[in-house]
Amino acid sequence: MGNVLSNGFQAATSFFLEKAKYILELEDNLEALQEVARRLKAMKDDLQNQLEMEERKGLRALEEIKVWLSEVKAIQPKVTKLLEDRTSEIERLSMCGYCSSNFFLTYRYSKDVLETVEKVQSILSSKPSGEVARLGPPPGIEEIATQRTVGLEKVLEATWSRLMEKEVGILGLYGMGGIGKTTLLKQINNKLLEKKDEFEVVIFVVVSQNLQVEKIQNEIGERLGLCGQAWEKKTQNEKASSICGALTRKRFVMLLDDIWRKVDLVEEIIGIPLPSPKNGSKVVVFTTRSKYVCGRMGAHDLEVKQLDQKNAWELFRQKIRGTTLDSDPKILELAKQICEKCKGLPLALTVIGETMSYKTSVREWQCAIDDLDSNADNYPEVRDEILKILKLSYDDLKDETLQQCFQYCALFPEDKEIYKDELVEYWVSEGIIDGDGERERAMNQSYKIIGILVSACLLMPVDTLDFVKMHDVIRQMALWVASNFGKEEEKFIVKTGAGLHQMPEVRDWNAVRRMSLAENEIQNIAGDVSPVCPNLTTLLLKDNKLVNISGDFFLSMPKLVVLDLSNNKNLTKLPEEVSKLVSLRFLDLSHTSLENLPVGLGKLIQLRYFYLTGVRTLESISVISSLVNIEMLFLHEGTFLSLELIEDIKLLKNLKGLGVSINDVVVLERLLSIPKLARCIDAISLDGVVAKGGPLQFETAMTGLRYIMIERCIISDIMDHTRYGCTSTSAICFQNLGYVNISVVSGIQDLSWLIFAPNLAIVFLEGPSPELQEIISREKVCGILNKGSSIVPFRKLHTIYLEDLEELKSIYWERLEWPSLKRMEIKYCPKLKKLPLSKERAYYFDLHEYNEEWFETLEWEDEATEE
């Protein structure tokens, strides 16, 4: 029994002494812990600083470094806690550290301290040596910082939808500068983070106007993890090969921002494999200001358009911080006007919104509107952040002719449609386009230029194909460029729609090159306005309220080549001093009330274009026989042609285009009997013509006809129906006809000849026309259609208007596709029971003032159309 007690006592004593050892050494171990903790922190801080420097170079931390730092991170809270409890634990000790007021708590604490010292020492000794980071594989998709957007949701959705289509390998996003293309591309990049399973790598590269192949290769190479010393020594071809090899093995999306011309992804030695239906996991998306580039890149294109009014206002409000808009109701009203002037261009809305953000004076806001109307470059932010950015598109035109044509477009009133043919004639008259050869050649060249400007998003197409528009902010840029970037403000004086009641003050008439005062309220140009304008070449005074023009006004304009006074309906006379305009090549007096033409007008031997359209008040225009160089003479809808006037017109040897008004069938027959004149006819208006002897046979004579107006006439037909079976008919007649307006005509049963007008765009038919039963007669045209003709009826028609045609029963006997149709209006045509309208075009169908009973009995081509 004694041995048992003795052994038990010895075991207990040994156990106690072993535990007491931890307590006895506690203070020394705490000192050791403090020292290793200090060393650990210093070592960790040095390593992290070194790592940050390496990461700035694009290197990535080694995994063993990450593991070591994670161990440090895990142990540090425990070290901190143990050291924080040091004072309270030491206070428990007594008898020189041999005893504790709470033995077991002190024992556990002391043991933790020793074990932690050993753990920290182990971590210190295990710190990796050598390099801490190296170039590693970059992430497949990197998120790009982008601002919150307004109004891009729909186009993002459309772009995303196209991007996910398997057959779309290359997608081009085009639109004018500042429209939001780059922002959209960044959003696509970030949205692709959701598609990590479908695409291994997404690469975003800015190409820019100055294409640098090596720069692009380096950016792609860096994203693919190819860069390094060996990469830097490679040639462009070798880099292209490396890029191609890396991308060929991957599912990738390449996002190329700001492309200005075709980039042959492979042939330009970049090395991007071309996407195809077979490798649908490879996609290229790019942004550009030119639709032409989309075509050259073989891309599916998608236009990025201006914001609608609602989203534009939301963005504008967002940029005007604080309570500015609430400070005065007038400011809110003016802010909406400024927002409207931005025409949905996000760049303009953002820059101008931020600029006006802290302006709380009504006068400041009113001043801003005035400046935006005239001198937008007065604001450095507008000049530097909007105009200069948009000017890049102008610079990219490079060709001086293109640049001059673009600048000229700014003379038209803002937000107005520009008639292409009018633009062409201005350009030719100014000498920007060579008009000395064939007229068609000049027209083709001009339309090519218009196409380039539209493709570059410097002009905008409109639904009516004969017109274009210029965005207001682009127009401001054009005027800024034309004024030598604001240094010569009076070089281009453009004050259209400004509410002027008199001629504006001009400091230096010598500087004025072109002046446009269209759409104002000017009534009188008095004798005290006698400017000396040695350099003025274009003067547009159309759409004013002119009653009187002083002769002194025209005395010193020796270089004036374009003078447009059209649509001044109260202007009854011109001063004789017009004859001083010896360089004049273009004169438009249309829709005025002139009673006589100045006798001296005959001295204007340089005149090429002379418009008197819609002038019904002239007593005589015999002076035109003296205008020996006239090429285009337009009298339609105005003074009626006489036999004597025909003889005068015959003397115009250079005549290429003619517009006439006729009210006598004898005069019409005489005109058509002169082949040279008949071929020149662009426009003809018949008023009160009675022709009972047979069809007018326009098709054999007026092969260049573009415009027909027929009213209050009695005629049987326009075209000889026996020619409907001629296979060559469609090739020789009505090729250029685009506009037809027929009203109150008797004798015509159908208008089947319209089928031979492949470029017909607008048709207005208004009754009463008691015999008109069909637009296109099946009986007349089936002959030629059955011979394999390529005729597609109404292929380019965008507007058709039918009114008060009591006997009309049919437009066409079967369904048509109407590929260009925008608007169809039908009013009071009670016997028209069926419409040749396909379901694809049904939503363009527009009915006005229809009879409910008639509508209920209307037959449809198919159920889908009826719905």
C-alpha cells in the first residue's frame, strides 16, 4: 500500500513540475514571442513591398509566396492576443513566478505562448528565398471600368443578341463620334464575364486612327501571356504567328475599338484568325465611325443611334449635379432647350451638362443657348471635348473635295432635310465638283461623295431617299472648321432660322466667303446695305419674307456664283443691278411673285442653273434666249410654255435639264417633236391639257423624266399600250422617274405605265378621276411580265397617297412585297376592296378618315395581314 501511495505521489509531483515549468519560463517566452513577432512583421512587410513592386510590372506572386503570407496572416491575430494579455497573466504569478492564483489558466496561457513562439520560428525559417513573382497567365476576361450609361440598354441587348448568333463571326458597331460606341464595347466586355464557360479569353484593344500593328500585337500578346524578352526580339511576322497559334487553340472574343479603315486581321500581320461558321467560338467585334469600314471588313453591321428625347434628358439631368435645375423654373426650361440642341448625342449631353452644372443664373443659361447657336467654341470644354473629337471624322476624309462638300452642308438650316440634287447643283456651281462634262457624271460623283459622308456618319440618311440630314452638333463642328477653328468667324456667316428681320451686322464683308440667312423674317434689304464682298461666292436668302431688295446690295459681289432667293412669296421684282453679278452660275427665283425679269439678266452669260419653278406671275421670260450657257432651266408649276418660248429654248445649245409647265396639247406635241428638248425634260406639269387623240407617248420622248404633275386634264393614257409587250420597254423609259402627282384627271382608266418606273418613290393620286379603276392593269402588263422580265413593281416606292377615287377597284392584282414602303394613305376609295399588302409590310399601312363600313368589308391577302 505504501508503494502505491509513493508511486502516485511521485507521478503527481512529476506532472506538477512539468506544468510548472511552463509557468516558470513564461516571462522569458513572452520576451521571445515579442521578438519573433517583430521579426515576422518586418519580414512580411518587406516581402509585401517587394511583391507590390513586381505586380506593378505585371508580374504575379508565386504560389509559395502566397502560402507563406497566408500562414503569417493566420498566426498574427493569435500573437497579438497573447501579447495583449501579457500584463494580466503576469499579475497572477507569485513566489517569484513559481505559483499562480489560477494555476490551470496560467498553465494553458504559458503553454500557448511557447507553442506560438515555436510556430512563428518555424514560419520565419520557412520563408521562400529568391524571386517572389514572375509573369503568369493573365486572366481570361478582365473587367473594364465604365461609367453608368443611359439609353444604351436596347442597343446593348441587340448587340448581344447578334453576338450570340452562330453565323456572326465579325460584328461592326458604327455611328458618329461621341455616340457611345466605346462605352458599348466596354459593356460587352464586362457582360462576357457571364460567359466564361463559352469563351476562354476576351481581349480589348484600342486601334485608333493611326493604325500601329506592332502596338496592337503587343497588347494582344500581353493578354495572351506571350510577352517577355523572347517576345521583344521577334519580328512582326513572328509575333503574328505566335498570336495566331495561341488564338487558334482558344475560344476567344476580340474587341477592337476605334477602327478607321479596313484592318486585314491576318494580312495586316496582326495574327488574328478569321472567325467562320466552323469556328463559331471565335468572334471579332469592332467600333467605327464608318459604315463603309463595316462593309470592307466583311462584318455584320449594327448602327448605334442617338438617344431618344426621354433618355437624352435623363442623361443631361444626371450630369447637372446639385439643385441647379430646381433653382429657377426658367433655368429648367432653358436646360430642356439646350438638351434638345444636343440631339441625343451622349458626348454633347455629358460635356455641356457638366459645363452648365453649377451655373445658377438665368442669363448664363440664355447666353449658353446663344453661344451654341453661333459660337460654340467660346466654351473650351465644348471645343476641346466635343468639336475636336468630332473633327477626327472630318480629318479622315483627307480629300479636299470631300472636306469642302462637307463644310457646304452646314449652310442649310439645322435639323432640316437637305435635298440631294439641290446640294449637287450648289457644289457644281461653286466649282467644288467639276460640272463641265456630262451631267450624269457630275451627279454620280456628287452622289458618291454624299454616300461617303453618310458612311462616315457626317450626314444622316432619312426615310425619303432623296434627302439627307446633318446632326446639329456635327453642323457646329463643320462651321467651326469652316471658320478656321473660330479664328475667322465671318468667313462662313450662317444665321438660319434666327428670327432676323433685317440683314445682320457684319464687321468685315471682305472676309465673308459664304452666307446663309435662310428661314428668317427679312422683308427689306435697304439702300444703306451696300456691302463690298470681293470674296463672297454663295448667298442663300431663301425662305424669307422679302418684298424689296435695293440694287446697291448687288453692286460689289464680283465672285458670287450661287444666289438663292426662292420661297420669298411677296417678292415681285428684282433690281436691274442683278446684272452686275457677272460670275453667277446658279440663280433660284422659285416660288416668288416676280412679274418681270430684269432686262439686264441676259448679261449673266455664266449662268448655268436657272430656277423659276412655281412662278406663275411672270409676263415674259424671253430674256432666257440670251443666257447662252444655261444647262438647267426649270419652269414647271409656273409660267406655261408657248410655241414662241419653245423656239427660244431651242437656242440654248448647252441645255441638259428642263422643267416645263404646259396647258395646251399643241405646245406639248411640239415640245415632244424636238428630240433634243424632250430628252432634257426633268420635270413636266400639265394643267388643263385636253388630249383626246390618243396616248401622250411620254415613253418615246422624255427618257430622262424625273417628275410628273398632271392636274385638271382630259387624257386617255401616258404611254402607248401597244408597247407593253416590247421586251426592251423597261430599259428605255421612265428609268429616272421618282415623283408622280396626278389629280382631277378624266379619261384615264389605269396607270399601268408606272410599272416601268423602277425608281419611283412617291405617288400622289387625288380625284375625282371618274374613269380610273386600276393602278396597274393585269391585262396590260402580264404580257411583258410573262416574258421573264426582271421588273419588281414599286420596289423603291416609299409613299403612296390615294384620295377621292370613287371608281378605283385595284392597286395590283396580287400581293407585293413593298420593300421600301414607309407610308400608305387611303381616303375615300369606296370600291377598293383588296390591298396587295404582305404581312411583313402591314405595320407601315396607314389609313386616315376611312369609312368604318368600308374597312369592315376590306379583303386582306392573308390572315396575318388582317390581324
